[in-house]
Amino acid sequence: MTDEAELKKARFYALKVSNLRPRSVEELREKLRDKGFAQEVIDGVVSEFAKKGILNDSKFSKLWVESRMASNPKGAFLLRRELKEKGVKDEVIDQAIKESAGEHSEYEVVKTLAESRMAALKGLDAAATKRRLFGYLRRRGFAVETIMRVMNEIGVK
């Protein structure tokens, strides 16, 4: 297979996987590597997609954070870990989370989640309620200080 034919095939595959959902640069590199494309072909496709704006870790990170906050709210700790696993650089992650904080107050998100979770914990003793609510919110990656503040405000002691 000629280099041009392989490049064309790699472009087609990259578009196909990028249309399923947005990808980070590293995710696309990994997908192309897994498919067996040569490193120079991968570099060419990634460079081309970046120049055209198809591949942009900054936009990807913002979309990822927005999607998470809309469908399955998580704290900055977990969002950071998820994006790091996708190969996004720390400064890009920090910027996406910072921009999201203006739209999604961690306090408000935690308060909403805690209040809705309380219905499921009805009937438990105070210690079990506190332990389970704290664990639920902590597993979602929210800061301990925010969780404790909200729990105190909604009367979980």
C-alpha cells in the first residue's frame, strides 16, 4: 500500500471515530496506533486534523466537562482524572474546569445532589445517613470542605 493510500485510509478512520464522539489528541493517536497505522501517518493525520480544528484538546476538554456536569455531575478531582486519562495536558484541564466553575458552582451541584439523595436515605439513622451521603458525594469527586458545608446546611450532622 502506498503512503498516500495509507494516509487516506487513516484520515477516513480518524473521521469515523471522531464522529462517534469528540476525541483528545492522544485518544486519536491511540485509536490509529491500535488500528496499525505507521507513526508518520499518525503524526500526519493528527497534524492535519489539528490545523483544520477537528482536533483540539481545549475544545474537547470544555465539551467533556460540560457533558459531565449536564448528565452525571462530578467534582473537579474526578473530571481532572478522566481528562488526564485521555491524555489532556494539565494546563488545558485546569482551564476547562475553571471556565466550567463560572457556570456550575460546585456548592450548588453538591447541594442539589445531596438533597435528591436524601430521599433514598430516608429511614436510616443519622450516622448511616451521614456516612452514606458523604461517601456518595466523595466518590463523585467533590471537595470534602464543600460536602461538609452542604451536609451541615441541610441538617445532616
